Amino acid sequence: MAQKMMKIGIMSKEDYRRRTIAIAKGEYIPPNDSPKVWFESMESLGQVLSGQNQKLLRLINDSHPASLTELETLSGRKKSNLSRTLKTLSNYGIVDLVREKNTVRPVVNATDFRVELSI
């Protein structure tokens, strides 16, 4: 299966705020290849892409579970824990939570990450 690349930026909250305002004012146009997902620190990125969450992403990507119930069985993790983790990953665009009838199917959007540090 082809890798799906996601660019991630690391920038302080203050710098990110300044950047966003400059973009809104038309004073700065980010390059097309700039990250769309930003974290405040390497630590916060590390929490989201922890070893446990990387294993979960691999499991979803390899097994294509049809529901959270199936993922619960495959992963050995409680559905409430999975839901919380997947919601966080979804907020960053790493995972899509596809609603189908009465179920939610997780789909991995990114399997490869490139981090750009702004200092």
C-alpha cells in the first residue's frame, strides 16, 4: 500500500497566532507545500503520535476494520479509549471517522510524517 505523506509543523502558539493574522490580512501567503497541521511543541506531537497510537494507525491501515467494535476486538483496547484517541487523531486530520449507518469506520489518512520545525 502506498504511503500517505503528511507535513506537520512545529511552531509556538504565539508565532502561530502571528502567522495566522498575517495570512488573514494578506501580508503573508504560505507556500503550497507548507504544513497544514501544526503543533506547539515536539512534546505535544509526541503525545499524539505516541508508540501506542502508531501501532493503532498501523493496525487500522493494515486490517481496515469496518467499525470501532471490530477495532476494539483487533486492538484489545476499550471502545471508549479508542473513541477518544481516534477523535484526537481525527482533529489533526491523521484519521477520518467515516459514519456509515449505525457505525463509525476509521480510515488512516497519513502513514508517513515529515516534521518542519520553525524556530
